[in-house]
Amino acid sequence: MSEHRPVMLAEVIALLAPKSGGYYIDGTFGGGGYTRAILEAADCRVLGIDRDPEAIARGRALIELFGDRLRLVEAPFSRMADIAEKASDGVVLDLGVSSFQLDMGERGFSFREDGPLDMRMSKSGPTAADFVNSVDVRTLENVIARFGEERQARRIARAIVEKRPIASTRALADLVSDALGPAAKRFAVHPATRTFQALRIHVNDELGELERGLSTAEQILKPEGRLAVVSFHSLEDRIVKHFFVERAQVSRRPSRHAPDAPRATAARFRLITPRPRVPAETEIARNPRARSARLRAAERLAA
């Protein structure tokens, strides 16, 4: 199993700027990379949250190292306001699936290792197999098209319905590949990549969780507290971008000659990254999974 490498770690820590006595929330604990760096950067405390029980179990080693400066809770990060003991000086969210989850065939996130078609981050609730084997073709098509941005969603959905039940990742990957035909196999990205992404996002309600989590982070942050979010595909990044733009009350004028629209409420965030930051080529060379990452951050205002 490969080691999970936190993406743009130095950039995230620089943006959070941990301070002595501060209280920080790592809403996607994963392998604990951001949490460890925050605790090493200053004499502060961290609340680590993850809905994957295996991630929380791995984190016990960090508790032994940092003691009561670290608290771990198994939960979705949208519940951080309910879990936190007090307002936070900073929140970091590293979205999507972790290297641990991808590399464990029995978790069913990847087609590189054959395993049950599961994909549940929390290891509870309906699996991806439950979904693809029970819904009608139109529902399946809509999920693949919306969350996978797959142009051939109708063809794939029909092929799945014709061949189901489907129980394994390899069976689904082969089915999608066959449905798209030889032309799709010429591209560098595996033909089933978008379909797997779509099913994973749907099974875990990842975009809904992100929207709820951003709003919750807004509630829990102190004035001058910072929120840093690392996303890995356009659907996530679009949600983060729109959230920050709206909360910062950045004007959306139809042209530079049009007047600013009236502002109904005071700005609640100050943008730190007007444009998303991306990994350096050296990091991408070390960790190819970082290639699609986008980092956005903003600072909570007193409003």
C-alpha cells in the first residue's frame, strides 16, 4: 500500500499560519498529514474528523505522539460545529478519496485492484453495487452524466442495466470499457474513470457534504480564522469557488462598465487566493495524484 501524501502541504500550512494556543480543525483527517504538520508548526490543538473508521484507527499513533493536543472523531466534516469544543482558528478540507482508500481493493474505490463494488467512505449505508443494481436506467444515466461529466452516460447506463447484477470493480470497469468501444481505450485515462468518480460521489453524497461543510466552517471560524480547501475535480472546485466569491461579496458585473450590484449583507470572508493555487511540477513528479489539485483559501471576517 502506498503512503498517503498530503497535497500542497507547505502551502496549506502557510495559509493556515498555525499559532501557539490556537485551535484548528482537520475535517478530512485521512492519513493525518495536515494534522501532524499543524501540530508541529505551533503549540496548538487540533480536532481531526473523518467519516472513515479506518482513518480514525490509524490516527491513534498521532495521539500517542501529541497527547491531548489532538482529538479524533469519526464523523462527516459537516458536523464540525457540533463536535468542536470552541470556535476555530483554522479549518482545512482535503476533498475526495484518499490514497489509502484507493489502494485497498476491498474498499471498492478503484478498478486497478479487483474487489467488491463498495465505495462507501463511512463503511455504512448502501454500496455502489446496491445502487447500480437497483435503479432505473434514467437515474443511473443522470448520476453518471452529472457527477462524472461523462458524455456517453446513456450508453454506459444502458450497458450496466443490461448486464447487471454487477458485484465487482473489475466487472464494472470492463463493462464500461466494452460499452465505449475500442476508440475510448486509446486515451490515457481509463474509460471507466468518470463512471467510477460519479458513483463514488453519489454513494457518499460528496457534493452535498461539501456544501454543508463549507457553511459549517463559516459558523465555527473565529474572525481572522482561515479556511483552506483542496479539491481534485471541477465539480468540487466550482462549489468552493462560488462559496468564497459569494461570502466575500465579490461583484459579478456583466461587464466592467456596469455598476456594482447592491450588497445586502456585509462580507463574511476575505479571499486569500483570488485564483486557485496548483501543485508545483516537482510535487506532481513525486505524487502524480496531485496533478488535478486546486487550493483555495479565505479568511473569516468579523461580520
